[in-house]
Amino acid sequence: MVVWERPEPPERPVPAPLSRERIVRAAIRLADADGLDAVSLRKVAAELDVRPMRLYGYIASKEELLDLMVDAAYAEIRPVGNGWREVLRALAEAVRRAVHQHEWLADLLGGRPQLGPQALASGETVVAALDGIDVDDVMPVVAAVNAYAIGAVRREIAERRAERATGMDERRWQAELGPYLERTLATGRFPALATVVRDAAHRDADETFRMGLDFLLDGIEARVAG
């Protein structure tokens, strides 16, 4: 029986009451502060001031805890809009916001099906908005938008982590590696790249995300209209 169907133990008159919700909230606090490495049943129990064995009445393993954490994050992913295009845009933007709020989510999204009640509620909203699109196209369309949003935000989080680890922000990267790139492009071996680096607009992460999403949604619109 999956964790969402398994009943919780009855409440007991103890100094530190427990519930799955309390356990998950504590795990998210730890992960938000110090990443997934900070999340273990022992550390969560310490955060709640209870013995680790008490947690096993509510969750069977760390994997179940991670599933519950992801589903709790889906409560923040509530796309709204008029028509399928607005809802798909809202989905992508909500996924991105949630991952920026909970950096650890980047490591868990897309790893396996998300079947908790919050994820299913989010999925129901999205699929309902696609009413009128061929039923065989619905899940590929949703999967494409999810893949774009997750891939884009994972790259952003990877860059954020690299910046923290090395102390090199974009300005320092340009100062240290810019001269090498200029010398390499000046050889004429990479003319297409040289043109883009020299002439293309340099957009920030927000603009880049929105533009890429527009390309994707335009393609979906052309496909379903055809």
C-alpha cells in the first residue's frame, strides 16, 4: 500500500505529537536550509525532538519521505489561466518558482512518477485545460512542457551551485575566460558561434526561460492547429 493510502497511527498523548504533515514540514525545513544531504530519518527526528523509531509509524523509508516532500511542493504548483496555452505557461512558471524556492526539488523532479494527491490535483488542472486537444496528444504535450521547465531550471540551479562552490559569478567568469574565448573565436574555426557571441542579444535567465517556453508553445499550437 502506498504511503498516501496507508492510515497514520492514532494520536497519543505524548509531549511531542507527530503526523506525516509535521514530519514532512520538518524535512523540508532541513532540505531548504542545507540540501537533501541534511535529510535523514535521524535528523528529522532530532528536528522534531522525538526518537527516530517513532517516525516509522508514519513513513516506511527515506524514499517515502522524499515522495511526500515532492508532493508537498506540488501544493505550490497550481497553474491557472484561460485556455490551454495560458495554463501550460503557468505550469512551467510555477515549476520554476517552486524549484527556486526549494532548490532540492531540482534533484527529485522527473525521477519517477509523481502520484501524490497534490501532484494529481495539479495534473488534473492541466489536463482539464487541454480539453479539445486530441486525447492521444495530451500527455505528450504536458510531458514536453514539464521536460522544458525541469531541464531549464535544473541548469539554473546547477549554475547557482557552481557559483557558490567556486565564487565565480557571470562577471568573474567573463573576466577570466573571456580572453580565451575571444582568441579561440578569432581563429575563424567557429564562425557561426562567433557571430552569435558577437551579435546576439544577451538575455537574463528570466527572459531566456520565457523565450524558450514561447518557442515550445508556438510549436505545440502549430501542431494541434494542423
